[in-house]
Amino acid sequence: MTIATVTSARDLSRFEELPVELIDDLPNATDATTSRSGFGDSFDRIQAGIQGWLRHWEPQRLPAFTPVRDEMPESDRGRSSLHAAATQADGAVRVTASVYDPPSREGAPLGWSRNWASVAVLPPTRESGRLYYRFSVSSRLVLDGQAALSLASTSVNFGLVADAVKASPFQAPGFGTPIVRPLVGVQAREDQDASASQVFEGSIAVRQGDTPAMAFVIGTDLLFQDGWVRVHEGSSTWIGPAGQGASGTIEFRYAPAAMLRLLGRLDEPHRVA
């Protein structure tokens, strides 16, 4: 039995009527013949591959944060009262403080500002497309004090470039403005324990061979006057994954341009020309 192939997508007039004489030649269901499973490979392998790809994010560890700025009052020169423990490769910056401002002092409020930076360089891109990323920013302040003015704040700046060879993530557009201020103006009162967390996701276009880089700067500020303030152990700001996982890890994935073009056409209906 032979059914003629369709030579042109427009030449479909022969199928306006069913080829009954050909269908009559098909064997009966009771015939002891071997059945076939279909033509070619099934879609299961493609479906499993796509589902696995959609679920998978590549982890990238952040190097330990490096102190980059330490501003303090003139009376505090030589040793800042806003202390920081040695940083580790866990994406966190930890701070403590014990400060006192006597009522007899006159002048502007006392202020401390410290910053730490870390840069993550990602693997080179194998194909042109887009780099997708996600991470979380979390902060906690454990405070105590009695003062006329006592405000503690945290911040995180973030910069991303497609190729670290051509540009610095510290000069990326918008880097100078914090991506988030997790805690702003928390007052140092008795048994004050404040925390906040936020997830960020985004993407950037990349070319084959690019080496993307991300820059993070964590900041902690303390402003107070007339009284005393303590910033207790447990106060910290850290970068971590969007979901569960150890802090100090961000997540990324590449999507090739060919796949993005295909996804953009998947919802287009198939029509006969």
C-alpha cells in the first residue's frame, strides 16, 4: 500500500476526500501482526531535557568581602568604634559597636559608615544570548541603647556587566544607587532586633566569549547623639541564594539566543499556507 507524498504545502486538494480504498486494505485488529510504536523518537526525551534545564541554576560562590571604606568621627580616629569581624567566604559582613556621647559634648551628631566589596566573575559564555541571575539580600541589626538620636542603617549596591574585560561592574549603570536598603533608620532601643530580606532577579544580553562579572558592596551606617548605643553580635548583612542554600552563593544561567527566538514563536499557531 502506497500513499503519494504531498509535494507542496498548497497542494492539499487530494485530501478533501478520504482515501477509502486505501483504508480498506488495512489489516483487521484481530490479525496476528506485530504492532509498531510510532515513527522516530518520542518527545519524552526532549520534554525531560527542557524540564531539567528549566529547574537548574548554576551556583556561584562569592569571594570574601573586602573592607573598602571606614568613615568615623574625628574623635574616633585611629580606631573605629564600629567594629567588624574578619570576613569569610560566606557572603556576610558582621558588625558590633559600643559608643558613648556625653551630654556635655556640643556639635553635630556622630556618624560612622563602613563598606565592604566583593566581585563574582562568571564562566565565559559559550553562545550569545542572555545571562539570567538571582540572589537574596538579608540584613539583621541587634541593638540596645538610650540616646537623643540613634539610627542604624544597612545598604547593598549591585553592578553587572556583560564582559569584565571591557568594563568594570563598579562602573555599571545605576551602581551608585543602592539596589536595596534592607534596614533604614532603626533606632537603638532596648532589645531592638530588626531583620529584612529581599530577592532580586534580572538578566543581561551577552555575546559568545563574554565573561560577565557582578559587584556587591555592603554598607552599614550608624548615626547617634547624646547617650549610648550598642550594636550586638548577630548584626550582619549577607548575600545568598534566592531559595534555600548556604549564604555566599548567587545563582545564574545562560539562555542561548536560538532558544529565546524559539520560545518567542512557540505560541504562534501552525497554519497551512
